[in-house]
Amino acid sequence: MTAAPDGGEERLRRWRMVLGADSAESTGCVLTGRDVAMDGALTALYGGGKKPGGRGGSERSAGLGASAPSVARWLGDIRTYFPSSVVQIMQRDAIDRLGLSALLLEPEMLEAVEPDVHLVGTLLSLNKAMPETTKETARAVVRKVVEDLEKRLATRTRATLTGALDRSARISRPRHRDIDWDRTIRANLKNYLPEHRTIVPERLVGHGRAAQSVKKDVILCIDQSGSMAASVVHASVFGAVLASMRTLATRLVVFDTAVVDLTDQLDDPVDVLFGVQLGGGTDINRALAYCQSKITRPADTVVVLISDLYEGGIRDEMIKRVAAMKASGVQFVTLLALSDEGAPAYDRDHAAALGALGAPAFACTPDLFPEVMAAALEKRPLPIPDREIPA
């Protein structure tokens, strides 16, 4: 086959890498050097038989070859040949397709992987089965992911929520030193007197005193069922960020059929995550009952329920409880997911029932979460992505 002009050789090479060894004859492309090793790493995962850690060529195996040394070599190969974003996808596929979860209980395996949110979710689901020799390595992996998320999310979250808290504290009869002159002028432009070239300030807009006292209470109520793993990771990080703000009193509650209050561990989201047990049943009503019992200032409280809404408890009581909280003045937010992946499978009937109460359920990305919280704190409409509104 004659090589095609204008980058044709590169296109054939890419097709050969995508289609695998069976396409060698049809593409007329022979791999050499680094490409052979890359092809071997891809074949090990997607070719249905090559051992992880192999180096390409025609050698085949009838099994998955999922021993720790061969998988560790394969993990090293993919980190050498592919960018981090691709490595994370391949690791995720390897765990799902090749059943490698058990190997993550070995320290040398954990040291070889590229940490990401999904890997943290897998480690948390294995937490109870994890031997003591592995736990410190696992904590180091989880801490790296948590620290990366905090760097990305913390500054913007604090800035956005501080602004929202300041705006929510505005008062209509401020003392002179507390007047917000910019907003006062804009609020009274209709009272401009051109002959005097002045504005008559019929309504003063001001800020509350910049006190360090708590202005709002926030309760994060997190479903720890297995499908919510990525949401649990992000929510724990956000919980730690919110807890670091002195004008917010933040409580973090996780639940399955039991309810666990992890508020006293909020200074370290890694401790929070290792206090979570992914999997099990779901009793949303029981979790909301606990949260409701902790509300002392309804008008200044935001409750964020993060759940796919598959209720194993008393469905009607759950809906009534949300209605009662909203009637008392609580701002209630329902997130089907707090992750970059969008909405998981969720109970549409429950989502519609909550929406009818004025608590629409939608998936939220980590980047959008500060805006959602700011809107809730200011008691204004939530920035809901249109595509996520349940039918």
C-alpha cells in the first residue's frame, strides 16, 4: 500500500493504533519503537487477552494476567506513553473490565497508579477490606487528590460565598459608616433632581457590620451509596472549605440506612472520606430527620441533599419532611450528583415531587457549586442547567 500524502502516514498509524493488530494488513502500517510499546499497553486492556505489562508483538495469553508485578509494569507503561487524562481513563477501564480492584489493596500497586477522583471512590469502597499495610499508602493517594481539588476549588468558593454572605447581610437602615454608597445611588437614580444636580436618597442600602459571628448555617447531607462515590469526594472537599469560613456553621452528614455525623472531622476531608462506607441501602427520610433535628435558625439555614433519590425508607415522609423544612424558611437544595460526569441514574418520581415543592433536583459540577450555594445563601433562584431539570 502506498503511503498517502498530506499526513496520510500519520493517519494510517493512528488508525492502526485504534483498530489493533488485526488492522495491520488493511492499513499497511508496521509499528516500530515506541509505538510497539504503546500498542502493547492498549492491547493488554482492550485487546482481550494480552497480559498487562506486555511489550507488543504477537505473543498472546489466554488469561488476563492480573498479577501484581505485571499490572504494576503495565501501569508504569501507560504513564510513560500517555498523558495523565488518558491514563486516568485507562486505569478506570482496567478496574472495570479486568476486575483489578483487589490488586489495589497492595501498596506497590497504589504507588504505581495515577490518582484521580474515581480511583479515590474505588479505594473508599475497598476501605473495610484494606489491610493495615496498605492504608497509609491509600491515605496518601486520597490526600493528593483532595489537595489538588482544594487548590482548584477553595479560593473561588470562599470568594463567591463571602460576597453572597455580605449581600445577604445588607440592611435598610444602616448607620452612616455602614452605607453602601454605590448601591444606594443606583437604588435612588429615579430621585435625581437635575436642577440641583443631586440625588435624593429616599432608601439607604447598607452592609451589616463586618462581624465574625456566624451568619448562615449549612448542612450537607450526602448519600454514600456506591453510585455517589465521586459526589462524596467533592462534597467532602467543599465541606472542609465551607467549614473554614467563620461566618458559616457547616455540618456534614453521610447516610445509607444509618446516619453518621462527620462534622467534627471537617478540618481534614481525608478523615471524612475514610469515615465513609460506600455501598449499602438508602434511607433518605431518616437522614433528613436527623438534619431537621439540628436546625435552630430555619430562616438562616441551607440544607443541601446530595443523592440519586432512590429511597429505601418512607417515601411520603421524606417528601413531607422537605415540605416542612421549606415552610419553616429553610433553603433546600437537591443535587443528583456533585461531579463532572453529569446526572447519574436517579428516581424521577422523587425528583419531580421535590421540584413541585420548589426544591428542583439537578446535577451540579464542582465548578458550578459555589454559584449554587451563593444563590441559596442569598435566597435567589438557583442557577439550574436547563438540561438537568427532570421531565
